[in-house]
Amino acid sequence: MLLALIVALAVGFTIHWGISYCRAAIWSAYNRELSEEVRSLAGLDKEGNDPNSCSRLWMLLDLCPRIGAQDSTRLRLVRFYCRILTSLNFLARRLGARFSGRFQRERMACTHFAAVVLDRRLASARQSRSRSHL
Amino acid sequence: MLGSFDYALWLTSFLAEVFVVVWALRRGDFFRYLTLNIYVLGLAADTVIRYVVYKTYGVSSTQYAYCYYYTDALLTVVMFGAIISLYSHAFRESKVPSYIRILAFVSLAATAAYSLLVIQQKRQLLATDFAAEFSANLYFVGMVLTYVLWTIVLRRHHARTRLVLIVTAFGVFFAGHTVTYGLHSFFPSVAAWQYIPPLLGTWLPLSLAYTFARVSDEHRMPVAAVAGVS
């Protein structure tokens, strides 16, 4: 009985720390200062945190040229994750603000991720254009 | 007999361990995370020793079992030292009452000393079932200590990303080992459990290599975004 409890506890901790590690790794890789241009394009605040800008950002990302982009797979994964969160958030809003708040925070991280990718793509597009002018 | 999968894990973990130490030396982080780097050096040495013993005596020999559990237990004690240093990093970050600090250090040091004493006194039993039980207990204690460390790290609104990554990597390592030992006790006939410890043994140096190479020591992150707490 005690062993079963320990195993259950350890499984919980493994999952919890695993998720926390992934979140921290994504955060450290993609937490960059956003340019003014992207913030005004996507309608983000100074911190770059507006969960409702998500759909606008995905649209802008579809329009933006992908010059040397190596983050398409990760972007697709995050986009899929964001869709799930949006659906869950819709359901959670009926349960209460506390539940909805968690999903909103996660969506904010997705928005920030998308904004950073957009920023990078715009910068590389600009760089490539200036190179072709030379 | 070990297969290509085991060799690949062996080589990957060894390269990651060497990389961590070399990177820390080059970037001047070696002394900042001294016990952690000593532990990683120990891991690299252990990889070489186990390989030599395996090649000389074979994987099913008593010598290999003795070497495996003896070095594993010793390294876990060194790892407690590394955790003590992580505690001191975390204490420097957050305001924790001094009596809690002293209690944490004393309990950690006592655990390490007790473990060392058991290893020395029961050395002749380290190729028997006692070794597996002792390792399981050490990993469980490690998991609990990492959990306490994790709660201390979460006390700050913005924690150091490096510390968060290192602590979570240790957490996955300890909790993963505890799960494996537990499941092995419930279902001893399942062969799949034997693949998990080498995977976890590769996970730790790989994650440390990533942390040291990609995350600067000054970088901070909101813990709420990582831990899902408000």
C-alpha cells in the first residue's frame, strides 16, 4: 500500500517536473524583447502578453515570408496546443475565473512565442531584402 | 549482452558529461557550480569504469553488479552534495528564515553521511538485493529533497532560469528512478524497466549540457509561467 502511494507520488512528480522543464526550456529559448513593430502589428501590450491577439498573430505568420525559418514544426505544435487551450478556455469560462485564468496564462505564453517567431521572420525578411538591394 | 541502444546511451551520456565540465571550465562556471561539476566529473569517470568492468567481466557478473551499485550509491551521495549547493543558490535568491536553512543543510549532510556510512559498512552486500533497496531509498530521499528545493525556488516571483532547469532535471531524474524501482517491485518479470535507468542516466547530463550551453546565469523567468502557480 505504502509502495503504491510512493509510486503514484513519484509518477505525479515526474510528470509535473517534466512539464515544468519543457515550459522553462521553451521560455528560455523564446523569451526575447519584442520589437515595437510586432507589438503594434499584433496589438500587444509592452510585455507582449495579450491572449486575444493569438489568432491575429497566426494570420500574420501565415502571411510573413519564411526565409531560412527552422521553427515551423515547433510553431505548428504550439499552434495546435493554442487551439486546444482556446477550446478548454471556452469551457472553463463557464466554470469560473480561477479555471479560466490558468488557460489564459498558457495562451499568453503561446502568443508570446508566436510574436517572437514573427519578429524573427520579419527581421530575416528585411535582412534578405537589403542584401538583394546590394 | 548489451546492444547498440545501450552503447549509444553510454556514449551520449559520456559526451554530454565531458561537454558540461569543459563548457563550465571555459565559461568560468566551474567554481560557481563546483559540487555539481564534481558530480558530473564523477559521472564521466563512472561511465568509463563501468565500461571497463563490463568489457572485462561481462554484464551478468557479480563484479559488474558490485561495481554498478557501489558507484551508483557513491555518486548519489556526491549528488546530495550537489543538491546542497543548489540549496545554497536557492537560499541566496529567496528570503528563507535562517533556522530553515540550517535545518535543510543539517538534514542533507546527515543523509549524505548516513548513506556513506552504510556503503562503507555493508560493502560486501552491494552485489545483492540490499544494494537495489538501498539505491531505491536514496532516490526516494533525493526526490523529497528536490521537492523541498523546488518549493524554495518557487518562492521568488522571478527565479533564475538556470536554477529552475537544473532543479527540474534533477526532479525528473529522482522521481523517474523512484517510479522505476517501484514498478519493478510490482512487476519484476517485465523486462522494459531495465531500459529506464540508462535513459534517465542520459537525461541528466544532456539536460545539464543544454542548460549550461543555452541559458545564461543572469536570465530570469516568472515561476508562475513555469509551475502553473499564481
